[in-house]
Amino acid sequence: MSVDSPSQSGLGSPAGNPGDEPLLQVEHVSKRFPQILANDDISFSVARGEIHCLLGENGAGKSTLAEVLYGVQRPDSGTILFRGLPVTLSSPRDAIQLGIGMVHQHFVLVPPFTVLENVIIGTQHQGLRLDRRQAAERLGGLCTNYGVNLDLDAQIWHLCVGEQQWVEILKAVYVGVELLILDEPTASLTPQEVDKLFAIMRKMRDDGLSMLFITHKLNEVLEVSDRVTVLRKGKLVHSVATRDTSQRELARMMVGREVDLNSVREPRTPGLPVLEVDGLRVRDDRNLEALRGVSFTLRQGEILGVAGVSGNGQRELFDALTGARKPFAGLVRLAGREITHSTAAQIADLGVASVPEDRVHQGLVMEFRVDENLILGKQRLSPFANGAFLNQRGIAAFAEDMIREYEIATPSGGQVTRVLSGGNLQKVILARELAREPQCLIVSQPTRGLDVGAMEYVRRRLVAERDRGAGVLLISEDLDELFSLATRIAVMFRGQIVGMLDAETASREQVGLLMAGCESTV
Amino acid sequence: MTDVLQATFIVGLFAGMIRIATPILLAAMGELVAESAGILNLSIEGTMLMGAFSGFLVAHITGSLWLGVVAAIASGALIGLLMAFLSATLRADQTVSGLALNIVASGLAFYLFRLAFKNAGSQNLPSVGAFSTVEIPLLGQIPFLGEVLFTQHALTYLAFLLVPLISLFLFRTRPGLELRSIGENPRAVDMRGLNVVRRQYLAVIFGAMMAGLAGSFLSLASAGLFVPDIAGGRGWIALAIVIFGNWLPARILFGALFFGLIDSSQLALQAVGLHLPYQLLLALPYLLTIAALVVNRSRSRSPLALGRPYNRAERGA
Amino acid sequence: MTTTGQGMPRGAGAGQLTQAKASARGRWRIQARMQPSAAWRSVSILAALLGAFVLSALLIASAHVNVGTALGVMVQGAFGSRGAVIETLVQATPFILTGLAVTVAFRGRIFNIGAEGQFFAGAMAAYWLATVLRGAPQAVMLPAVLLAGCAGGALWGFIPGVLKARYGASEIIVTVMLNFVIALVLSFLLANPWREPTSYFYQTALMPDASYLPRLVSGGRLHLGFPLALVVAALVWVLLWKTTLGYEIRAMGINSLAARYKGISVATTTILVLVISGAIAGLAGVGELTGIHHRLRLDISVGYGFAGIIIALLGQLHPVGVVLAAIFLGALLNGASAMQIVTGVPVALVNAIQGITLLCLLIADVLARYEIRRTAGND
């Protein structure tokens, strides 16, 4: 079965019958998972040559719907019509053959392979030979058409996130699509890269391509979409033309109540230095320099934000400050005491708490019970242990307290952690980390993947810690979050801090430019 | 006089090197293909043993050595099928599955051997004969190289031919690229509409067939008999050589030859009459394998998704 | 929901254009369970045992022997008399210990395939100490010899531990290699320095009486090793679930990344795990040496180390399960000897059964994590 050869622009059939029948019709689609009804009787349609936005907070069911449309999941009920005919999408292959493409939220690229290799996998179906030359020509033409500048022979892991995004998009466009699903494509882009993406999307739309653009960011909806469908807790709230709605109205539909889009930052006078970092140099997993001389001071009673596209050293910064990775140069002091080469256990003992960006893989042992996870890292301290032995009663009492205080939705401390929802997992981690009133709290992407309720809870906790006098280092890709919580924002780019801005006076554009490396104020 | 002895010694040493390297090379190249598709197959030691046994048994029953080879390959394919089922379909833990299959294959081989040759010790084991070496015309006449390189078993020629063939396949063909992509990021391939599971099956079964073939070399070419410990750890050594070779065919070839040289020297030294306890010499290959794992720290080409079960429904990152 | 019945749309690849069924009663679907219940796990274990039983019967049948007869003899041989039961427990003793050794390691996701070698290392260390302490009273000799066994096994576990912790060397391959190495070392020792001067065989002289593990009953070989093994089982349980080290081992075994982030030293824990695992396997070696054979030979182990892997997995990596699985295997071995004598089916059948049971258990275990549910129609 061969893929039909796409037209020169890499798109499917041009808008032959514009406006007549919708390209995609979703009718009464439902999808249930063991714990949750992810899609509940969803019906909407996407016209030809339209940028259609699927808006909803995390957990609303947008990604599930996207997976259903791409054949990754089968719906439990409902029909999907493409070009007016009912279709069965039982695997991505079916979707691709129909002309549906997808740009995934978490890239599906092969890091050690080149751009060219990543794009052509799965596009040639006959013969043993790899036809690189012809592919390179076509791909080069596509890039030129959209004004994208990519070295086709570069390995993926040498590309920055924005460039990897383009590869993801090119993969879909190369085989020819009529409907392109983009799942949260702007999560890791600088504001400038987002603008460029939108410009290209508009060009694609004008060329006849339809797009289903999935996001939880309201401003993006208004900026680029023609129509928007709002999902909330698995159900469809409303489908409306973008020009007929407003950000406030969308927010209300998305969350179900009035949302305060701006949070008030109370002026605070930060106290003594809690964390002093000087010229820190750290290597990454591939032994390349990831932090190239980072210096800053975090004070008591302040939230210092660290902005930047992921992959610019944030992970290594987090690891070095928490003791999971050893710097090869530079200094780190905690309340005056040097901890540059201290172990993770020592650093935690000194009052540094941390919330990692990957809850499941870095922060928790999912097969452990909730009470066991609540003492992770502190299992040797009293009251959790008596010498070499665990003190079950102490552990149980602590767990009970934490579950109550943090309102963790679990029947008991003995519950296996794996079944908890994302927000509750984050609460377990917070409870664990904040229990000892740390003097320094380092968090990375703390609200990623959480629904609005959980997001607000986490942010409230961070502010409470700040008010208690702790110094909070907030590493985040979410500019809204940084602007609403942080007093100062440090911008990281290629392992260095290229700017330290006052959150009250700085603009998103300024931060965006720094994130993209265009201007350094340091 | 001493020249002849020296020449004989050296020829014997290097010819032995190539002969001894053969089964390890076969198994290692097969495992390379499987691991390129992301599946760690720890059952190749047991597969080798089963291959050696089934080859021996069928050769004994039918009187044909080549049929024995076919049987060995078939038994390898069956075990590979099971491994693929456990790893690619059921997505069970590959380490545990491989160990379990290893035990199954070894246990079955042992039982069936005892069943078929009830009271046989190695003395009164029925003979099936063995493959003799095949001399390549013309090339085999070259004074020194001819004996070393071109007077070997047919299976040896095959093993060494496999190196460039598999190398070409993996790195220069379309299906090879697809296979290696699975080993790095199976999701990337799945989302392109390619059948990941089918390709993993093919890769694992091929690898196991190679291990079975390697086993048949041991019982039908190298030793000419079967004993329950005929594999002697070679399957594990093959695994180590894939790691040591950093998943590159050329380096794996080098590793297998080096190992073969060391093992061959142990035999040659004995022949010369060197007074070292033979157990020490026998232990050398195993110690060397450990050293190879310690010395070789760069695993820069280890397939990123090696050993990790792939589940389409699980979200990435 | 309707079908339009139109022809293929233009330019389509042959994507499936069929009617999606949204039947009113829903459809069957296989999906992962959130949390396999204990009940399901028990069912899966039983199903596995049943499957293994059937396959084993097939194997017996392949020996042209009446399956019923063979099994009957087997059961008789395993449990049919006081003597049989005692012998079953005797056979089970080393299995319990090697099973526990492997359990500790696997709980930390350290795949110790070297229990066989650690078994020998323990026996060798114990033998050596016994000859050094020749003449000492039992009160001194016996505990010393047992400790030496633990120490020998611990050393043989320490090596792969360090190599993994420092160099990332695969413990699977290293321990397997070390199995071969120590067998060769033993073979060398038995052929030369340690060889019993008067004997034709490769074995040592009998060890001093004081080193023998006392027999517990008359008319049977059951020795102190058996209750000792049970004590070790209890200790392992305490270690894994009641101590901080056990917590760290389990955490590392499930998620070594998170463990590392929260201050657990993966390197140190790895070494400790292999040392403890090796010590227990070494104890198994001493047990057989001083409880049964009383002299060092090459065949004091008949694959106890490898069987330990099977037992650990059959026992679901839990001490209670390990004891039960060990007794099961001891019964199997004991019964199989009788079966070989009476029906001629080779004892090697046990090897095959071991493997098959393990495989069935693995498959059942994986399948238990899935369930078939009927998903509702239009919710």
C-alpha cells in the first residue's frame, strides 16, 4: 500500500469544494479509561482550510481526542467522518493514509539520527535502497517554501527545541496531509518562535490545509484560530467562531467559573541570601557542557523565576543544586555554607527541598505506597526510623497528617501511589518536601500537566512558602506563571543566564528575545 | 626444524582463532540485529545449547549433518518466537523473560538429551561425524593465509560473510533504518504507521536463529559431539561482545576474533607443553570478558530504547 | 450515525472506509488493569501451575511412559512416607537459601545470576577454615565455618557489585563469568593442593566432625541447615520490609532514578545487595557441604544457584513464596529420583519442568495485568 504522492507544496488536495462539507466531523465520540471518562459524547466539525482550536485545561480530554483522531486510541462509541465518509481509525497507518497528520506534544523523533532520516522513515515502502537524494531535494524544497532553515544532515540531539518542532511538522507535511493535528505545539517555544509558527500555520491554511490546534493557552486561540471548540472535564462545552468570543468568555467556558487571569504580587523585601551560585559549570548526560558559568543569588522570602526553553541547562541546574549531579567548576553556597560537592542526602538534610519536573520518573516510586513515598529520602530519620529499622507507626502518623493537610485524594496511606491523579501526585511530593519547612525550595515545571484547580493549589503553596521566608527557585517554561509569581526572572539560554529582569517591569517580548538568545543584558 | 614447529604453531593458533570465533560471531551478529530493534535477548546461551542438541539429534537420526543444521536453526527460531511473543506482544520485562527462556531452553535440551541418549557418557555417545573444513580453491593454496583463512568450515565462511551483510542491511537499507529507529524510539516508528511489533519479531527470531546456528557449529563442526555444557558460556560472551563492540559490526568482529585468539592460544600453549595449570588458561576467556566490560566505558551507540517495552497507549515523556 | 454508501473518495490511499460500529451494547476491549488485585494474582499463579502441569505431563508422555504411573510414583517419592518427606525438606534446604539470595538481589533489580558461584565460594571458604581450625570444638568450629561460608559468598558477590557500581559493568554477565571462573578454581584446587591423597576422585578428605551440621532426626538426612534456612527467610523478610536498607533496596529496584534524586546511594546499595545476596548463597554452599557431603567436591551443587532464580521468581520475590517454591522443587526433585528408578524417566525432567513452570508463570503474570472488559455504548 503506497502513500499517494503529495503535491509540490506537500499538502493534500487543494480546497476543491470550499465550504461545502466539513473535512472532519466528529459525532458523539466517547472514550473511557479505567479511571476516567476522557471524552464524553463529543461532537464538532472542522471545515476545509480552517485553523480549528481545541481548547481546554490539562485533563480536559484534548490529547485523548487527538489520539483518537490519529488512530492511537479507538473510541468506545461515536463516528468519525472524513471528507464526508465514515472512517475507522485503528492505527496511525489508517490516519496517515487518509491524509491526517499529527505533530505530537512530546516529540517522536530519533535523537541520534539526522533530520532527513527522521523525516523519511516510513515514507518509502518499496525496495531495499534508501533514496536519500530525492528525499533531500523534496525536503529542501519544502523548507524553502515555508522559510524554514534546517540542516538536513544535523542530528536531532544537536537541534534546539524549536528546530525539533519544525522537524515534527515537516514529517507530517512531507507525506501530504489534509488535516494536521498539532498537540500543544507551543509548550517549548519562545514567543518569537510561536509567532513564526503561527505565520506558517496561516500560510498552510491559505494553501488549503486544515489544522486542529490543541492548546490550553487562551491568547493563542485568539491569535491564530478561526474556530474554537472548548472542552471541559471530557465534555464539549461549546464550539464557536473565534471572532465571536473573548478571552474572558473562553476562560469561563474552559474552567466553568470566573478565573482570575492576573494574580497580585505582593511587594516583599527579600532577606538574607539563601542560595548563592557562582560560576557554576555542569556537564550533561552526554558529557557536553550544559551549564557554562551560572551565577545568581536567591534570597529569603523571594521567588526567583528561571525562564527558558527546556534544554538550555535547566535540568542540569536543578540536578546540580539538589546534589544529583556534580559540577566540575563553580561554587554553590547554602546560607553561607558551601554545598558544591555535597551529596543529595546532605543537601536535603540542610534544608533544601525540591520538586522535579518529571513527577513519575524523578519524584516518586510509583509502586510504593503513598506513605512510603511521603518519606522517600527521609527514611533514615526519626520518627520514620529507629536506627536501622523503620518505625511503621511514625510513618503512618505522618502520612495521616499529610493526607489531611494537603487534601490528598487517597483512601489511605497504604494505597499504591500509581493510581493517584497528577494533581494528587504533585501534592504527595509537596507534602514530602515542605514538611520540614525548608529554607530553600527548588521547583521545576511544577504545574505542568495539571488541571486548573491543582495548578492554583500548587501556586498557592509556592507563595505560602515564600511568605514563610523560604527562598524559592521556580524553573518554568510557562511565562504566565513566572510573571504572576516571581519577583525576578532569570533567563537561561545555552547554559548561561543571559538576563535578570524585574518581573514587574519586564515584558514578555523582552523575555522572549532573551530566551531565543538575541540579546544579553548581562 | 624449529621453523616448521613455529609455523605450525602459528598457523594452528590463528586458524583456531577463526574457528573458535565463529559461533560467538554468529550469535553476536544475531543479537546485534535483535538489539537494534530494541529487544535485549538474554536467552541466547540456552538457544545455542538447544541448537547444538537439536542439530546433533537430527544428524544422528537422519544421518545428515546439514539437516541437523536446519533443525538447529529451526529450534532457534522457535525460541526466538517465544521471546518475541513475551517481549514485543506481552511486553514483559525482557531481562526476566530472557533469563526464564534461557532456563527453559537449557532444561529442555538437557532433559531431551538424557531421554534420547539414556546411558551415554561422552565416551559411548553415538557419533554423527562432523563437518570437515572446506578449502577454497586457489585461495586455499596461499602458503600461510590459505590455511588460516581459506581452509575453514562452510559455516565459518558464512559467519564472516554475515558481518558486511548485516552491516549493509542495518546502515544502508530502508528496512535497516526502520529497524534501528525502533531500537532508538519505537514510538517514532509507530506514529509513522509502520508495524513495530512485526519488525521486532523478525529481528528477534533472526537473532535466535543465528544462536541456534552457532550451537550447531559447536556440536557438528567444532566438537563433533554433544555434552550438556557444550555452550560453555559462549552465549553470554556473545552478549558481552555486542556491548564491547559498541553495537558496531566491525568492532564486534574484532572482539570475537580477539576472544577467539585468547581461547585458541590456550589450546596452542597446551600443545606446546607450557606448564600452566590448564584451569587458569580455561578461565582466561571469562576473565577477559569481564575485563572487556570494565574497560569499555563508551556505550555511546547503545540503542536508546534497548530493553524497554513499548506500549502505544502510554503517553511519551 | 449513518452510512452514506458513496464510492471511494478521490485520491485516497486505500484507507479503511468502513462503518464504525457504535453498537448499543458496547464492545469487548482488552485494557490494562490499574492495580492487579491479590485475588487475580493468585488465580494467575494457579493457572500457571496448571499449565505447567499439563506441559510436564506431555514431556513425561514423550518418554513413552504412562503419565499417571509416573506422577503417582513421583508423589509417592516426594511425600509418601516419613522418610520421603524428610528427604524432600533436605532437598529444599539449599533451594530456600539460593532462592532467598536471588530474591534480595532481584528486589533491588540487580540480576545476580552468580548464586551458583557464590555457593561454591562459600563452600570453599568454609572448607578452608575447617582445615585451619582442625581440632577445635564444635562450639567454635561450626559457627566459624558457617560465617566463613557467608564471607566467601559475600566476597564473590562483592566483586560484581563493585564492578557494577564503579564501571557500570552488567552484573548479569559478570556473575555468569565468575561462575565459570570459580568452578575452574575449584577444579584446580581439587586436582592438586586440596585433593585427598589416597583417593582417585577429585575431592577433598573428609572434614573434621566438629564442622558437621547436626542431624535433626533419625533415619533421615535432615540437618540444622533446614531450620537455619527458615530463620534466614524470616531475616530476609525483616530486611526488606522492616529496615531502612530494605526500603532503599526496594526503592532502587523499582525506580533507581528517583532513589538517586532522593539521596539513596545507588552505588553503595548495589554493592550491599550483592554482598548480602552472595552471603546467603554462600551459606547455602556451607549448608550442603557440612550438612550432607562433608567433603568438598565438584558436584555439591546440582545447579542450586540457577534454581535459585526459578525459586525466587516462582515465589514472587517474597520469602514466604520462596520457602513454598523451594519445598515444591525439593519435592519435585525427590519424586523425580524415584520416578527415574521406577519408570526410567530421566531426572533431568525436573530441569525442564522448572523452566516450563517459570515460563507459564511469567506469561500468566503478564496476562493478569490485563483484563477484558465490556465498554459501555453511548455513555
